[in-house]
Amino acid sequence: MSPSPLTLNAPRHTTISVGVNSEHEQQVAKLTKALYPVDRQEKFLELQAEVETLLGHLQALQRVRR
């Protein structure tokens, strides 16, 4: 089964679309939808993207040092 985008329907009629690649990410998305209001979901997604970007930079630096 190929990954498909997951759409979170949040309170206040706001919809957040998230590209989901793994079962773990699907679980996180479901929990995020159930536990957090829209503004916190947005902040969580922003921070998650920033962490992934920084992790990519760190891995690139580690490859350069080898």
C-alpha cells in the first residue's frame, strides 16, 4: 500500500493536509488531531518541519566531515 496524504479536519472548520509516509506518522497525525486545537497543531507541524530541516543539515555536515 502506498502512502497517501492525510487530511486532518480540525475544529473551527480548518483543514490541515499532511503528507504521511509511515504508520508512525499516521498515528502522530491522528493523536495530534484528537488532542490539540488548531493553533497548536499548526505550531507542531511548523516545529516538526524545522526539526526535519535541521536534521538534514546536521546529516549533511556529518557527511562532509567524514
